[in-house]
Amino acid sequence: MNKNRLEAFSDGVLAILITIMVLELKVPATPTIDALLPVYPVFLSYVLSFVYLAIYWNNHHHMLHTVGKVNGAILWANLHLLFWLSLIPFVTAWIGENHFASLPTGVYGVVMLMAAIAYFILQQIIIASQGAGSLLKKAVGGDWKGKISPILYLSAIGAAFWLPWISLGIYVLVALIWLVPDKRIEKMFMREG
Amino acid sequence: MNKNRLEAFSDGVLAILITIMVLELKVPATPTIDALLPVYPVFLSYVLSFVYLAIYWNNHHHMLHTVGKVNGAILWANLHLLFWLSLIPFVTAWIGENHFASLPTGVYGVVMLMAAIAYFILQQIIIASQGAGSLLKKAVGGDWKGKISPILYLSAIGAAFWLPWISLGIYVLVALIWLVPDKRIEKMFMREG
Amino acid sequence: MNKNRLEAFSDGVLAILITIMVLELKVPATPTIDALLPVYPVFLSYVLSFVYLAIYWNNHHHMLHTVGKVNGAILWANLHLLFWLSLIPFVTAWIGENHFASLPTGVYGVVMLMAAIAYFILQQIIIASQGAGSLLKKAVGGDWKGKISPILYLSAIGAAFWLPWISLGIYVLVALIWLVPDKRIEKMFMREG
Amino acid sequence: MNKNRLEAFSDGVLAILITIMVLELKVPATPTIDALLPVYPVFLSYVLSFVYLAIYWNNHHHMLHTVGKVNGAILWANLHLLFWLSLIPFVTAWIGENHFASLPTGVYGVVMLMAAIAYFILQQIIIASQGAGSLLKKAVGGDWKGKISPILYLSAIGAAFWLPWISLGIYVLVALIWLVPDKRIEKMFMREG
């Protein structure tokens, strides 16, 4: 299987996910400030999830850039990642419509944790497929972002049942950590090319 | 007509189908476990259909990989397959919202059976278009998966009106049978290339 | 502007349109035949519109195949066509939910007529851009399908307020007329190539 | 990162946005003129937003046509633009369902203003990345359209709380100003090529 097909399919799914979330922004019934204001938590969660999906799209590209041939394991690890990402519109709407209540805020973290694990699995499978001298392994290096994110998600899940706003702060923090495109891989290619 | 356009269009439709199913996961009105729990049958059926669509996408690619030129018959057989696949979100939601009741479970099998038949027709048309020494024919070989699936679907449809959970077990079984990417075609290309 | 971008964007819009129509198939509330049966008119109109959109996708490709460079007029004529096609899910749901009542059946014909006119305009603009010896002009020839369709749509719109089932029959007839991929253009390319 | 991926992802998001707006055209419950008529303001706002998104798609292409390599700043400025464009279906439905009342009409202008600013930022980042002799800078020239649009949006936002129909007229005016594809960039490429 060609890498381009995998990229195109993943791009398609990510483009749809990032866009259909807006369908959860329920149109207010009346043209008043009072009707618009309740939309703001859904809007905030929309912004957060938009940034997360954009980060995944961005890093997914950098990662696949190092891949030559796609095998069955890479293909299914990629679909596994898309599965968890596909749940983001659901938890985004739930968290927003309930004003960041404990349970939705915790479940949001669970989905994010599973997506991070799926991303890690995909990364390891690609590295394994590249054998010794893996381009991706060199690029990822110590992978401190990949290691700290699950810990932060776990903290956020725990905090959700106590002070969900702290969980929310952690989600924003993780997004900020990743927001900067992964310089390591970018640098690699500059050195290689 | 160029093969790439057919692939791109099919990829687009499959990416949309696999993604819009999540819109059927109704967001619980309250932030409680009691409100989340009723979502689990819809979630289970979502996982099952996600896997089915992923399998179709995967095998569809392997199959089209053997195709050179696309003719009108291939084009319409492909659209016929997409039509039946497009009904998956509908039956997935119906089966989930009714907790795998008899009728939806049976109708789910009917849609899967029709998709399998449409896939078989597409396969035969491609083989016919390739003439003697068809690459796809050699790759497909005895096609035991393609032959056993309709029989299993028919059993599941029958069982649905008696014990729908057995039907569900059969659907999971068919998915597992196909989950392994088709080694036959993969091997073919390794030998050829 | 590159032709590929226009094709990719049009493909995207058509793939989404053909797929989101299934969201209008409202999932029955209960797992009974009585709850499923009312879906059948929406299902029938879904099949009809699926075939129409598939025909447009197919012919659109054949037409663009003759195009070299895309200018502003082609681009906006193409968007104009996509606009009318984008209304198909709306009229499809309306016609189905009201069991092919007069007004929706007539409005369905109006949208189809406007799409046919938009297709004709796009075709003429491409022919004009190709100058004398236009490849598309030769391929289209007498264009009897393009000429008879608007007349049939107009008859169907008129019949809708009298016997809507006759209109429906006419829509099916037009679909059948177009269902055969345009041999003229296909032949052209075989002779040329 | 490759420019093609950025273009394909942006195309995907824009194709989805322009298409899902039609889901906000609520299907009338009955097959009567009385049930269809209330749809007309939503339809009008749909036409307006369809044209706006088509213009953005068109100009976005012309702009990216001048880009060689994509860096992180371009990538995130592009996602920022897509974010504001993704809110268009929401404000389109709100403005239409409330018959162009003051608040939705003003908020529509705010989203358009933010999208225009995001477009301007993206343009400036691309120009900066191209250094002296930027192809895009020459193409954009005095950029009177880019300068007058925010002023017109601001006027429309102000007018919304007084006479919303004037705001609507201004939105139509801005669309007409941009409707003509940007001759400057087109000319550039003709001279260059």
C-alpha cells in the first residue's frame, strides 16, 4: 500500500472531524445575548479541540514524512489512532454543554489519553519497521513531550472529580506544549536534506 | 477515466462515512454516569461498524491496486458498493439505539450482505476486465473469505429473530476473519515486484 | 489555477453531498417493522438522488478530462453547478418525508432543472474557452441528452401539481437516460489516444 | 512540510464547510408553500455564505500558488484562518433563522472580520517568508480590497444594531467586490510564465 493513500485518508478523516464539531454549536433560538451566552462553554471546548486536532494533523504529517512503505501494522495502528480521534467531537460537545462538569471533563481526558497512547503505538511500529538507524527514532529522540502528555492527562482525569477547572487548565497546558511544531523532526530533515 | 479519481472519490466517501457515524452518538443531556451508560450499545455498534468500514477501505485499496484502466462497468459497480456502505451509519445507529433488538440486528446483516455481494460483483467485473492471467484472480485465489462471509451473514440474519446476540457474535467473527489484511494480494505484489 | 485543484474540490463536495443525504434517513425510534416502514419513501428518494449525484460526478469527470487550463469563468460556472447540486439533500429529504406530495416533487424538479442548466452553462464556457476545434464540442456532438433533460424536468414540474407520481417516473427516466456513461466522450478519447 | 498537504487539507475543510451548511436548511414538516416560505431567509444567508466560502477558496488558491515551502508559521496562520471560516455555518444558520435580526447580523460581521484579519495575517506571513522580491507582495500590490473589507465589515457591525438590512447590503457589497478573481495575481503569473 502506498503512503499517499494513507495520508489522504487520514487527512480526510481529520478534516471532517475538525469541521463537524461546529455542528455541535447549537444555533440559539432567539437573536439575543441571553440566548448566545450559553453557547460560550461549547465554543471554548470547540477551540480547545480544534487546536488538539490541528496538532495531531501537524505531527501526524511530520511522522509520516519519515515513512517509506506502509505495512499492515502501520495501517491498523493508524486506524486505531483515527478511532480515538473520532470520539473528540462527542466529548467536546458533552464537556461544553455541561459547563465542564466533573464526569465529561474526566472522560475528555480519557479520550485524549487513549489518542496519545494510539499515537505512541503508531510511532513505535513505524520505528520498528525502519529497523536500526530509524529516521523517526533519531528525530523523536528523548520524546519528552510524548512521555509527559500521558502523565498530564492522568493528572487531569484525577483532578476532574475534584476540581474540573484544573483539568481544563492541564488540557490547555498540553496543547501549548505541543503547539510548537516538533522542531526535532523539522531540524532532522534540514540536516538530512 | 483515471483510476486515481475513482480511488480519491471512494476514499472521500469512506472517510465521511466512518466519521459521520460519530454524529449518531447522542451527547448525554446531563454530566452523569446514568446519562452516559445508555450510550454504550451505540458505542459498541460504532466500534463494530468502524472496523467494518476500515476493512472495506483496506481491501478496496488492495483490489484497486491491481487495476490499470477503469471502465464504465467498474465505475458503476464501485458506486453500487458505496451505496450499500453508505447505509451503515443508519443501521449502526438503529441497532445501537435499540440495544441489538431482533429487527435492527437482522437489517444490519442485510446491509452487510448486500455490501458483500456488491464487493463480489466489483471483484468479478475487475477480473473479467483483466482477461486471462488476471492479476486480481491469481491474488484472490480460492477466496474462502469472500465465500464464507455471505453464508455467515445469512446465518446472522436468521439468528437475529431468535437470539440477536448470536448474530452480533457472527458479525464480530466476520470482522475478525477479515481484519487481517489480505495476505494473498500482499504476497502477490512482493513476488511480482 | 490548476485543473487538479478544481477536480479535487468538486470531488470533495460531491462525495460529501452523496454521503450526508444518509443523515436524513431518520433512525426509527423503535425496533419494529411499523417504525421502519415510514422510512421507505425517504429511502426511495435517497436511491434516486444517489444515482443523480453519481451521474453528475461521472459526467463531470468526462467533461473536465477535455479541459487543459482553468480560467475564472470555468471556476465560477463550476461553483454555480455545485451550488444547485448542494440543494439535493434538502429536496431529497423533503420529497421523501412528504411521500412525494405535489409541492416537494415540483421543487425537486426545479432544483434538477437548475443543476442541468448550470451544467449546460459550464459545458458551453469550456467549449468557448477551447476555441475552434474544441475537443469537448466534438465529444458532446448533438447533445440530445442535454437538450431533452430540461424538457423532461419541465414536464415533471408541471405534472407534479396534477399527478406527482408521473413526475417521479420522469425523474427515474432522466436518470436512466444518463446512467449509461457518455459513450461519445469515451469514444473520442479512444480514437484520440 | 509539503505545500500539497496544506492545500489538500484546506480544500477538504472548505469543501465540508460549504456543504454542511445545507444541513441547517431545516426540511419543512409539511408539503405546503406556507411551510416552505419560512426557509427563505435561511436560504438567502446560505447563498451569501456559499459565495463567501467560494471566494475564500478561490483566493486561498491564488495565494498558495505563490508559495514554495511551507513553514510552521504559515501552517498555523492557515489553521487560524480555517478556524474562523469554520464558524460560518453557525452564524449563517443563526442569521437566517432570526430573519436578519440585529445581534446575529452583527455577529456575522464579526466572524467575517476575524476571517479577513486571519487572511491578512496569513498573507503577511507568506510575504515575509518570501523575503525581498516576494512574488505574493508584487501580486497583491496596493491590496485595496484587503484594506477596504475590514472597514466595510466594521461599518456593517455598527449598522446591525440600527438597521440590519444595511449590514446585509454591505455583506453583499463585499462579496461582489471580491467575486471577481484577483486579476493582479493572475496577471502576475501570465507575465512570469
